[in-house]
Amino acid sequence: MLAPALNQEARASSASGSGAITYPLRPSPNGRYLVDQNDVPFMIVGDSPQALIGNLSISDAAWYMKNRARYGINTLWVNLLCNQGTACNADGTTFDGIAPFTVAGDLSTPNPAYFQRVDDMIALAAANDMLVLLDPAETRGWLSVLRANGIAKARNYGAFLGNRYRRFANIIWMHGNDFQTWRDMADDALVHAVASGIRSADPSHLHTIELNYLSSASLDDSTWALSIGLDAVYTYYPTYALLLAEYNRRHHLPTFTVEANYEFEHNSGTDGGSPAILRRQEYWTMLSGATGGLYGSAFTWTFSAGWRDHLDTPGVLQLSYMRKLFIKRKWFDLIPDQAHTTVTAGYGEFNPGGTIPQNTYVTAARTGDGSLVMAYIPSARTLTIDMTRLAGTATARWHDPTNGTYRNVIGSPLVNSGSRQFATPGKNASGDDDWVLLLEVSPAPDEQPR
């Protein structure tokens, strides 16, 4: 039986990170975000160590997770099977030679030593209070193996996983991965078979699926609508556009950004992963109705040479500032300002397919009770805010997303009447133009950089 719902104050306190999460997770009653078994909102702040099981020892993984926990990261995307498709050995063996199957490529022959390694990695994540998005047979590298094994073996493999991992509460099953052929009914059926097998033995964990680049969402494939509880948005374009489209679905699910541009990576046809682009992706995500998102790095998805020297980076540090900003506030009650009734002028152009560096669109959101308005402004300009959308006199501050500091708006606190203009306060600490505007009836305490 689930624990009784917490009151609003307790939910906000727990969501701020003051208490441990009670896994497994599930959708909130309104289907907008994830909650734990005590109805505590769960904001996904993730990294994407896809090759963790294949390329790291237990001691290295523990060292990596300890580092990530320092930045408030609470979610890891991990591929249970890893081959050349996701930067591991071509034959799927671990760095120290452990094969996932005793007969190569035969899903019916799981190797106990390999799956013990998986157990240990998930247990490490649990010890760090981290959620694992666990992909049982990611399709970039293992779709050909699924094809060779067929539906029955794929389902039986899923049942094996469900039986083995139902005891680990800190899992969400994530299928796909650059799943370019999901429209092929035969390929889609194979991935469905693995998921069906898992659910037959493990009905308590949520599922999601990552479909195709350069832009997709889980619910694009309607055959998964009854199988998943979390909608994964995958886009190399401005994240707000696809997230808002999913937010507006009639039968929506909690939504998160599963993959966008990675730090230290510049894939063909994308804008690359500079710190400025990563910030835009993250703030656009959080102000477009999402329950969070994943960061990624070329070094930590592969654990390639030099990965230890590329952990404490501008991208992950600024991710931690974003987390601190939102986690202290009622992020789970924010409603995107799509009709521009709060930010009435200066919000720029909604451009879903344009380049990220040139995108001017302001994502803004307001809590239903009018206690909080937040707006991410990617470039210098003046905004007009309808102050009557606030429930009372509000403290107004600018937040610098590059160092986590605050700057008071002149004249604050401000009465909740009429309209007021807010001009961005020049360059931020990194010499860029992006800022976050906060209007709070009951302001949260300031955060300072580490």
C-alpha cells in the first residue's frame, strides 16, 4: 500500500532535497511529473553514463557516482548491454572480459558473472540515492541481436530481467536508443517483446522509450502509449518546442529531456554542446512543463580516455546551479506561459526548428497560486510582465545561470498591479546575455556558487 500523500509544505520541503527518495517512482496524480512512494516530487537531474557497466570497474563507478552526487545528479542512464554501438567492446564483453551471455548473442544464456556486475552497479546507484534509467537491450548496438533471437527469446529475456531486477526499487526501464527503425513493425515488436517480458515479472517499475534523432518523443509511437509511464523527449533543436508539444497532448505523461546536445560533442547537423547551449536546453526544459532532464558529456557517456579529467566541467557545474534554483521552489506546480498572459511582450520568436544559439524565445512559467513566476531569457532584451498574475507583493531578482548568484531588481519588492518592464542587467559572469527572472511572493533564500 502506498504511503499517504504529504501536505503541500511537506511536499515542497521534501522536493528540495531534504529527505531521501522512496523508490519506485510513479506519475503524479495530474500526470505532469514524477513522485516517489510518499508523493514527493522527483526532479530528474541526470547524467548519461551509457557505457558504465561495460567500461568501468566497481571502484571506478563508485568514484564516478560520488563525483556526480556532489553536483546533485540523481539519475543515470545506463545500458545493461553495451557493445560497439555505445562505446564498449564489439563483442559486448566488459573491459575485463566478462561476456553477457555464455553463448555469444544468445539471449537465453545469461552469464551469472555479468549480471552480478549489473547488480553491483545498480546497488551502487541506490547507495547514492540515484535512479537508474536501465536500457535492457539498447537498439543502436543490440537490435541485430534481437532480430537474430526473435520474439519468443526476446520476451523470455525480458522475463529474466524482470524477475532479477524487480527487487531494485531505483529503476525505470528505458527502451530504444537512436531507434531509427521504430516504424518498422517487426523491429518495434522485438523491443515491445522485451518490455512485455519485463512487465510480466515486474509490474511495479515504470517504462519509457527513446525513439529517433534528430527529434522525437516516446508517444510518437502510439503503440507504446499503454506500456510507458514517462515520455522521453529527444531533440537537437530548441528543447521547449517538443516539450510543449508533449505537454499539450490530450493524453499526456510526465515528460523529460532524455537526450539533447552533449558537452564536448558536436554531432553532424547539430549545434554542439557549449555551456551556453547546455544552459538553454536545461532552462527551456524546466520551464516547459518537464519533470527534468539528462545532461550528457562525450567523456562520461563513453568513459573514453581522460574521462576522470573531464568531470568537474562548466557544463555540470552550471547544471548544479540550475538544480539549486528549481529544487528550492515549487517547480512541480509551474504552468508554462504559452499564451503569454504573464510575459506579455519581449518574449521573442517561437522557432522550433531553428539553431539554438540564435533562438530568442523566452520560456516562462507561473504557479497556479500566483506565488511564483520564472522566466529564462536567452538574450538581452526588455520583458513586460503582467504583475496582476502574482498573488501579492513580489520580490524580484535576476539569477545568473553561469555562477548561481542573484541580483536584486531595483525597486523590489514590487506591487502586484499593472504591467512592469524588466531589462536584462547586462552580461552575466561568463560574458553571455542569458538570465533568469524570478518574481516571488515568498522568496526562497539565495543560493551562492560552490
